Amino acid sequence: GVLSEENMRAVRFNIYDVTLHSDAIHRGGGQIIPTTRRCLYACIL
């Protein structure tokens, strides 16, 4: 589950609005994915 940072299956999140940095160097997957994961885990809790 979320508390042990395990993978989640059969879960869907609808993202309606997102604001990204205008400079492409600051919006790579290495920065977006961990941040998104933390936000979505917080939503589950």
C-alpha cells in the first residue's frame, strides 16, 4: 500500500489542471514523477 511505498494497481487519478515550468530543463521525468507520486500518495491517505 501507500504507507510502505508499494506499487498500486487498479487506481485511477483524474488530473484536471497542471502548471509546469516554462523551461524544459526543469520539467524532466526525474523531477515530475517523484513529485507526482508524493502528491498522489497523499491523496490516498
